[in-house]
Amino acid sequence: MTEIVGLDPKTRELLTNEVYRWDARHDTFEYSGHSHILEEKMKRNGLNEEEVHEELNRRKTVLDWMVKKGIRKYTDVVSVIRDYYVDPIRVFRKARLGTS
């Protein structure tokens, strides 16, 4: 995954930063260790890196649970996302336990 971080004023080319890199051998994504967008969000919301990574891990748990449960219909996906925004810890716990 690559983020766009700016535009070179001289060349008019996009300036990018590779945040996640695909490791085909292990079928995983590897974090590069730096994201300008996450840094900006941390500053704006008064969060530290650990808090951001905990939130990303909670969201990953919920997404993995949705895949395992076969939650693919648009309305079902929207429902889970809406519930997560209302009470993220409740949805995360539900996903972690693998319940419906």
C-alpha cells in the first residue's frame, strides 16, 4: 500500500511513500515502519504510535472475523462498520470471541 504525500513542484510528479509491502512468499503484508498519514492523524488526535497500532489491530481482528463469518453483503458490512463506530470495543470483543 502506497500513500501519496505530496507533489513535486518542479517535476509535477507525485511523491509517494510505501507503507505496506506484499510478501508473496509468506502471503502477508509487511509494515515499512513509517506512514506520513498516520503521523498526521496521531498529532491531530493526540495519540501515540502504540495507540494507533492497537486500533489498527482491533480493526484487523474485526475484518478477519467478518471474512470467517462470510459477512459480504453490503448491508451486513455497513451494519458491522456502523456498530464499530458506535461501540468499537463491543464489536472487537464479539469478533475476538468469534460470536454472531
